[in-house]
Amino acid sequence: MQTSDTFNTILNLMPILFIWFFGLIFAIIVITFIFDTTQSKNAVLKNYPVIGHFRYLFSNLGEFFRQYFFAMDREEMPFNRAERDWVNRASKGNNSTIAFGSTKNLSAPGTSIFINCPFPTLDSDVVENKTVTIGEGYSDNPYTAKSIFNISGMSYGAISKPAILALSKGAKMAECWMNTGEGGLSSYHLESGADLVFQIGTAKYGVRNSDGSLNDEKLAKIAEYDQVKMFELKISQGAKPGKGGILPGIKVTTEISGIRGIPKGKDSVSPNRHIEISNDSELLDMINHIRNITKKPVGFKIVIGHIKWLDGFLNEVNVRGVDSAPDFITVDGGDGGAGASPMALMDNVGLSLKESLPLVVDNIMQNGLEDRVKVVASGKMITPADMAWAICAGADFVTSARGFMFAIGCIQSLKCNKNTCPTGITTHNKRLQKGLNPESKAEKVKNYVHNMINIVETIAHSCGVKEVRSLNRTHIRIVQNNGKSIPMNELYPTCPERENNESI
Ligand SMILES: Cc1cc2nc3c(=O)[nH]c(=O)nc-3n(C[C@H](O)[C@H](O)[C@H](O)COP(=O)(O)O)c2cc1C
């Protein structure tokens, strides 16, 4: 009886509700019309009042719909769907095979074609991948990194607490290193016990004096952590060479301001270079100063602009003596990612890794420093073919930032600078972080590392070598503008083939 009364009341109210609803819509349209026609800032809205708003709505929504409905598998940037899906499958530990045939255009200039051996390496002939020790003979605590594939710098601040936890737990499980990025060291990095590379950015977050200079005591304290295996001086980052880190004020929480030593809620903008380093000699001074204090291997991260610079720098190393050399150089691609960066720097400044890596390796060899200075390749290295290319070119290690973001759930919504990341990775909004479970995502990080290395091994065995680090430039051809491929050792002939060429 009571239910039918309520129903009747609702029915009686219906006409009034309709009048209110349409009245409200009409009022909004009228107000918008008046606003659009009287304003003078926007020509589209002035000429097309009310309806002009749909243009902005659709162009915003288009960003999302393109990804699902319209973009082809190999079309999107910076990473296309085929690449993202591969990382997704690899991190789930699922079968990473595909069916029917490649969707990749294999005659596009720059495509890598690995040279398969008619007699691939038998499983029974496979050996463990060789390990590489960084700083051996020159540092009190050289570091033998277990994994060839590692996590690139992403600061706590640019990425969230659960993201840091997922990555550090995953790094521990995968036995790879995790770079802290320039935002300092937090308890979340340390919690899992993973190997860490502490990055010293231009603002020296975590190891700074109030004037922005390096605080030696704070640095020594960080070096006391056994987990911190190496120190990386950030000279430049591919996505923003010549510009320091940018963390929008909205992401500078109380905790992050404490870790970095900066005011809460204010944009955190690092200087565009280290104030103490304005030439090669000062760079070497700083590297050696950090090594003396930390007693651990020290290297630097840079995006290459002019290769002649590196030549001059390595020349200076030889003049001072090889013990003064950086223990490693991380070469970042000009097409690298960032939490926030001006578009012009992201798009048009700095050589891509594809161009710079072989030049850097050659230059180190020409200066006779290949045994001393290890090379870490960074920049769009998210699939096994990318990584195998870098090893062929001469890299000792490969790192990835965005690959690991995909592994923990990134959907490339391009919102890292807005604190609205829908997957909780680059936001400090607790509601959005709820979907990012560090435990389950750590498992994905581990799977991603293992599958990545596993497939690079498969490529190596197909090329007829017994382990990944035996790959060299004779094992890969690069497609040219005319559609024909040529061997990488012909493209970059100055690099002598590695002695350990094990082609069968
Ligand atoms: C969200 C985000 C934060 C980053 N933070 C840092 C950082 O603190 N320090 C740094 O040297 N690079 C930082 N990078 C750049 C990466 O370490 C890496 O050099 C670059 O993205 C290229 O690698 P990728 O293509 O694997 O992402 C960041 C990148 C992203 C996407």
C-alpha cells in the first residue's frame, strides 16, 4: 500500500520535475549564450555561441577515444599500442606470443633486423649472461649489477608513494637496480631492500644546503646505506636538456617538501645546471669529490648534443688519469620522457639514443676507456628488440622509465604533470592511488624484467651467440632510406668488434 503511494506521488511530481529539468537546461543555455556573445577573448565562442563549446569537449575527448577506437596498432606516440600491449602481457607473465604475422612496417628506415644464424645456439650450449662490474679497480665498493635491464630515474614527487613501493619491491624481486631520480631518497625506496642508484640532480634534493650547493655530510649519510650502490650526477635529461626538474606545486606535499628540503606547495624548479659545474674540468672535480666522499662508483647522466664535447671530455680524463674517469655514463635519448617539460625541449632538443649511443660507445673506445667507463643506455628501450639493439651497439646496461610505468599500469594518458593520473602512478591524490597495489604491481615489475631479458636471450641465441652480452654490431642490420638494410658495423665502422664474438 505504502509503495504504491510513493509511486503515485512520484508520478504526480513528474511534470514538475520535467519543467524544472528543461528549465534548468534552458537557463544554462541562455547564460552561456550571453557569456559567449559578450566576451572578447575567444573568437570561436563569440561567432558560435553555446555550440562552440562542443569543439573543446570533442577535442578533449578525442585524446581518449583515439587510443581505443581510431589509432592503428603501430601509430601512437610516444609508444604505440603494440609496444604497450607487449609490456602489458610481459608484466602479467602471460604468453607474450602474437599470431598470424607482424603488424610492423619492416622496411621503415631505422628498423633493426637481427641477423639470424643458420645454426642457432642449442639450449644445451647456452651460458649465463656475463656480469659487468662498475668501478672495478677504481672504487672502494665496485658494483656488480645482476641485471642488464634496470629501472631508470623517476623521482618520488613525479611518481607516487605506491608507485615507488611497487617499483622498489619489484626491483628487489627481479634483482635489478632502481634509480631514485632527482627527488632524494625516501623510506619507500629503502623498504624492500632493492639495489639503488642515488641520483644527484641540479637542485641536489636530499643532499643540499639551503643555497642549493652540495652538502657533504648529507651525501656521506646516504652513502652509508648498503643498498645505495652507485651515485649518478644528472647533467641532463633527454626530455629537457638545459632545463632542470619541474615539480608542479600541487605535487609538493608535506612529505615531499621534507625529503627534498624545499617549501611545501610551491613549484619545485631545479636550476638548469649544477651551479658548481660549468666545464669539463669542474665536472671531473665533482665526480671525484662525490666518489671520495661516498667511496662508491659515480657516473653521470647526459643527453648528447655534440659528440665532439664527449671527445674533449674523455681527452681531459686521459690527461688527468683513468682513475679520475666517471665509472659509468648514462646516455639518455632526446626523445626521453619526463614528469613535466616544455614541448620544444621534448620534441626538438638533444640526439635520440638511436643516434647517440653508437657514437658514445665509439668515442669511449677511441679514447681507450672502454674497460673503465661503462655505458648505460636509456630512452624508449621498452621492448626486447630495443634492448638487443642497444647491446649490439655497445651498451653495458639498459634502463627504462616508461616501460616500468606501463608494467605497473600506466595507460599513456599523458597527465603526469597534472596530479590527475588515472592509474595513480604520477598523482598524490589518494583516491586515484587506490587502484595501485604495490604488492601485485611489484610482481608485474619482476615479470617484465624477466620476460624482457628472456626474449633478448632468445634473440641472442637466434643470432648464434651463447649469451646476451656477446651480441655485437655484426649481429644487426639497420634498414636504410632505400629500404635495404646494412650491417651496423658498416654504419659505424670505427668500433672494433668485441673480442668475445662467439658466433657459431
Ligand atoms: C614521470 C617521469 C619522471 C622522471 N624523473 C626523472 C628524474 O627524476 N631524473 C632523471 O634523470 N630522469 C627522470 N625521468 C626520465 C627517465 O629517467 C628517462 O631518462 C627517460 O624517460 C627516457 O627513458 P624511457 O624512454 O624509458 O622513459 C623521468 C621520466 C618520467 C616519465
